[in-house]
Amino acid sequence: MSEPLSQYAHPEALVSTDWLAEHLNEPGTRLVESNEDLLLYDTGHIPGAVHIDWRQDLQDPLVRDYIAPAAFAALCERNGISPETTVIFYGDKSNWWATYALWAFRLFGHTKVKIVNGGRDKWVKEGRPLTKDKPKVTPAEYPVPAKRFDDEIRAFYEDAHAQMQDGLPLIDVRSPGEFKGDVTHMPEYPQEGVLRGGHIPGAKSVPWKMAVNEDATFKSPADLQKIYTEGCGLKKDDEIVAYCRIGERSSHTWFVLTYLLGYETVRNYDGSWTEWGNRVRAPIERGEG
């Protein structure tokens, strides 16, 4: 493992593009692409990668929730993933949707997960091969998980509200404009029907993209410490809740805090601002915070 990756709290959770290029179709692994742009996979993907659509594959089609354990098991089986398979995720937008898919896998207790440092952006910029051919996958066996581990890594409205009342760390990872409640000039982050703008009272604004370099790789441990430990005053044993708009960007921050910095108790509030901003009488702050 390269020296830069070895400095993270859990370096086993990352692989470099160099490593991946030498280990495509590695036995016991499954490469998964997950993007914001749902059509991007079909335009060309890393050879051997399967596609997991964050909306159709991971979301319940009726209830605002994730799929049930049986559906997760079926998803894994048709993609050749068993409980012993190490799943390596990558995607567009500096991996924010890849970390979202990884977080969803963790919800079902699948702990053998990794991220390609730099994701699709870095792989393409380096001129590495892409293909439109979908891999021939041998279905695997995946027992239905007994439960989802919602209590460990997921926060709900009541949890975020209690976090606010108790003065515990709340990290808002959206853009500064969204945090302040001023999104009139930010069409790239639509509010998706949210009735009120602003942030949860007491939350600190730490945009998710602060954690990545221009080449989409994660910043060094020292730089990340400056952002979260020195800048936010977070401690390793803090109970931390991160949120964004629908839980996708905050899953990226959850990954950074959990795997790269080693914070012990981090939960992703996936209801995020689409729930809070529409909730009757939910308290809201605007401005810098």
C-alpha cells in the first residue's frame, strides 16, 4: 500500500487507481460503479464493473426508505456478490454517490467495502481503459440479512432533533448558500420541493467537497484533521450526525470521518433537509449560523 493511503485511520478502506489497474477482476472482489448521472455507466465504465443505480436499486419504490433486507440480498446475488465478497465502489462527482452506495451496503451489515481513491474522475483523467461491455456475472448466494443496522450508522429526524437539543455535533455538508438558506443563485442544488431554506440550529457548515483535492482524491489526514478536528473541534469519541439534502453528500462526509479519520460514532441523517425543511414546526436557522 502506498505511503499516503497508509496514513489514514483505516487505509484498508481505500485503493488507488494504480492498484485497481493491476487488480481488475481480482478473485473475491466485485467492482461497482455508482453515479449521480444514472446514464453514465452505459457510456463507458471500468472493465469488469457492474452498475448499482442508487435510485432504482437501493431505494424502496414506494416508501421513502431503503430496500428491505430480502431485496438487498437479491441485488447482491444478481451482481455476483456474496457476504465474503469485497465490494470496491467508485463513481462520478468525487465519489459522493459511491460512498452513498457503500454506506447503504453497511446498513445491511456488509463490512467488506472499499472506495477507489479519486473515483471515475481520476481514472478517466489518467486515460485508463473504459468499456461499454457489461461483465458476465455468475450469480452468488447471499443470505437475507437479519436486519438493517439503522441504529449504528443512520440517524432519523428524532435523532437529529435530540442532537440539536443536547448541543451535540451536527455537521451540515451542503454548500454555504444552502446552509444560509440563500439558494436563489444555485440551480445546481435544487431544493426538490423543500418549503423552507436554512439549517438545523446549532449545525456547523462544513461542505463535503472540502475533503477532496482537485483530482477527486481525498485530502491528506493532516489536512482533514485541520478541517474537522481543528476547525470544528470534533473529538474521536463525539457522537456526530451529518446531513445534507437527501443524505448522499453526507454519506461522503460519514466515510471521511469514519474510515479516514477514525471517528467512533458517526451517523448519516439521510432524511436530511428534504425532511427537516418540510417538517411542520421544525426549528430552522438562517444565515452564517
